Amino acid sequence: MANSNPTREIESLAAEIGDKIYIDIAKWHLYLSDAHLHTTVAEQVYPLLENKNLNQEQVKTILQTITVNLGGGKTQLSLLDLIPQNGFQDLMEILEDYEKRL
């Protein structure tokens, strides 16, 4: 994978994240692509991958800053709070593999 077209790489990363990572609400799994959050995550983590600077704490911080409106905006939670722990580990694996391919 070449760094010549970051937009294409971000789209590819977003697709992979969107298909595999979900938020869990009352045991309902809403995949990030369905929630329209996959591109936001990919755009924000991509600089870490590009700079070969990926670590769990930075990813957690990014997910903490992405807010998700619930109840028509009456409540907001961070994306980090909505992704189950095993989903976070899956996300880290996706990001680590993607970083190796860059």
C-alpha cells in the first residue's frame, strides 16, 4: 500500500472498520458504517498509522472525543463508552495490521 493517495487509504480503512466494529446498545449491535461513524474514526486515527505512532492510549483518546447523540440529542456518550472491550481489541488489531501495510 502506498502513501500516495491518503484519501483512498482512509476510505479503505473506514470500510474495514465499518464492517467489523460496532457499538453495543442494550445488546443491539450497530456497526459503525450503519451509524455513519466509520469515516470519522478512520480520518482521526490515520495520522497515527501514517506516522507509525499507533498506541492504545491515543486511540482511546480519539474515541473519547467522538461523541454519539442518543435520544435525538438529549444525551451524548463517547464512542469509547459504546464500543465493547472486545470490539476495541478488534479495532486495535485492524489498526495494527493496517499500519504494517502502509
